[in-house]
Amino acid sequence: MGLIGLNGLKPRAPPPPKLVLVEKDLTEETLASKQWKMTASARMRYLDDIRKHSPLPDEASFLNIPEGRLDLHILKSVLYICGGCAGARFTTGDFGIAKELICVMEQTWANMDKSFKGLSSAQKKFVLDEAFVVPPSPPTSATDEESQDEQDEDEEKEEGEREIDRDRESLPEGVDAEIVAFHRLADEWSRHARTLQDLVRLKQASLPSAEERKALIATFASGDPDGLDQAKMMPDWLEILLEKYRREGVPKVLRAVAGNAINKDGSSPNAMQSNPETIGKFSVFLSWAVVGELSCGEPSHAEALLEVLQASNDAHLGIPTGMRLATIVAKEKSGQGQGQEYWAQRLFSFIKQVRELKSMVKEEKALHYPWIWLEE
């Protein structure tokens, strides 16, 4: 028996090229020309690859981030891909836009995932006829708070069911309304992701080039291994909180040192304990604000503290997008929160990794004498 010639085999299609996030195609044109022609399974994989983007080596190097997978539904990942570890600055407005986009993307993804899981195996593999064109759904504004407030979850579910019923009456024979409903939700998520991609593109454009970064290192690193870190502009939240700490927290440390109040036995503090500029003391100071024992003061301080709490989300407790700092403080003051020690450790674990504070003394032992912040 002869062997089948290799010439008779269909060559395997080459894998799609890997792209940096800002080059991944989310344009309005591709929705109809490409994504609507995918099976539901293929489209979920396509969008999941965008949502959980894995930075390419050059991309990770440019952004000064690890090559591990990100998640565009998490604020920390969004700040990473925007260039937050490579000198990008963020205004309060930038944070607000990112948070609102993440919130609406999460909800849309949940609806899309539910729609996908409701499809049969055959429906997930169905390819819409190329001649079948669905009018695109109108884009939803992530910042339109009024329209978001007007619709609760039940109303959205009822409208989705009514839309499927309308499609059943108008769609060509052989086209399932449930498949069309899935693609419409995928369109909605794609549009929000495109808006986020525009923010990423804008922030990355403000970063120094590789050549400029080398020049910066050469200029500032002479005699100072952390010259680049000190030369870089800090993110707004860090500047705001450090300024508050130096104005309100440092004097408390100095009073505690002068009065020998750091050690319970009244002994004189050592050199490390006497240094007010440590990440440990900074973290404990912020933790007392979280539990409501110290005032946050201005709204900008509360916004900055909320941003660092969300960025420091851990496996024990995540701060959801949209939660207000006042809600966290109220829960802590009622005795139903996590407590000051938890917040101090969590903030310390996160802040000690912040690139701009790489040269700051850590002093984790400061977490063990928190009382000095409440001394008057």
C-alpha cells in the first residue's frame, strides 16, 4: 500500500502574529468585516486575548513591566500597560475614566459570558452568513452616569430578552437570535475596550523613548544608582499622599522621637526608628486614615488613598471599582472591617514595590509600633 503524498495534505494555517496591545484590531470596521464572521467560540478567544493581554518582550521592556499576563478589568494592569512603571503620569480624570471603563467592561463581559455559556455546542460553532449584516448597536458611553443609573439589572435583562424576541421575528431563516445577541454584546465590550486602548495609546505616547531613557540614566545615575527613580515624575496619587504624610505625619514622628514614645518601655529610639522617611511609617500613617482614626482631609487625598487601596488588591480583599473610600472607612469604624494592622501590612507590601520609592528605607518593624500616630 502506498503512502499518501504530502502534496495532498492541506497546509496548516500559520498562527496569527502576536501584537502589542495598541496594535490589536478593535476598530469599528473590523467588527463587521472580521469579528462577526467568527464563530462564537473563536470570538470569545479573540476578545479574551485582548482582555488578558500578554506583553511582548519589547513591549514589556519599553513599559518596564514583567511579561506575565495582564487583565484589562483590573486597574493595576491598566496602569501597567499605560506606562505607570515607566514614568507615565495620571490625573484624577485619567483614573476616573479608567475606573468607569473597567466597571462597564466587567458588566458587559459578564453578560457576554453568560450569553456564550447559554449557547449550545452547535451554536458556538455556527458561522453567520457573510451576506447577513446586523445593524451595529449604538455605542454606550462609559461616562454617561445618568443613563447607567436609570437602568438596573432587571431592566437590562428584560430589554435583552425583548431584543432576542424581536430578532427571532426579523432574522433570516437558519440564523439563531441567541447567536446574534452574543455578537452584539461582544461588539459592546469591543467598543469600550477600544476607548481604553485609546487611553493606553495616549499615555504610552508620553513616555520617553529607549534612547531618551538611556540618556536619563547616564545623566542622573552618576554616583546615585537610584538616579533614574528620583528623576522620574511620580504618579499623582503618590505625590499627593507623600505631601500629606510629610505635612501631617512627619511632625508626629518627630514628637514621638523627642518624647521617647516609640518604645513602650520609654527607651530611646534607635537611628532607624528616629528616621521619619520610611515606607513602614508612611504605610502605618495611611492605615490609620483607612480606619478613620486620622482624617483624609481634602477630596484629592481621599481619591489618592482609594487609588492605592485598589492598586494593592490582594487575595484576601479586593476593592471593587466604584466603591467610595467613605464606605470602607465607615465599615472599619463600625468594627466590621479588616482592622488597622491588616491595612498597614497590605499598604507596606504594595508601596515597597513602587519604583519611585525604591531608594526609600523600608523599615517593616514600624508596623509594630503604630500608636505613635495617635499621640497628641
